[in-house]
Amino acid sequence: MPGSVTISHTDALVMLSHSDAERLSTMMREISNLMAAPGPDRLSDGQFGALCAGRPQERDELAQWALGLAEYLKAHL
């Protein structure tokens, strides 16, 4: 139909080398640990905010997401 516009997101295949996927999995697991850890090793609120690009996020939810992504990547290597 003239004048109609459809804008949508498509799933695109993203490929990583095996070594990059392992490295990303390890990094995501460590980031998750640093978000969730109690004590002096925990990411500060400022550091956490920088990871979220200024958008409000729940620390526990984001830590679980990062851990889930790390485990998914590791399982599919």
C-alpha cells in the first residue's frame, strides 16, 4: 500500500570465534559475580550505573541475566 511503512527488527546471525565466546562467557560470569558479591569486591553504584548506560536496572536481575548468558554461551561451545 503506498505510504505504508513497516519497520521491524530482524534476527541476524552473529558469529564469534570459539576463543572469543569462551572469553565472553568468562567475562559475563565475572561481571555477574562482581554485581552480586557482598563486601569490598562488589561493583560500586557508580560502576553499576555505568554498565547500565544510565538506565535504571535491578542489580540482582542484571547479575542473573549476565550469569544466564555466560552459562548459555559455555553450554553451546
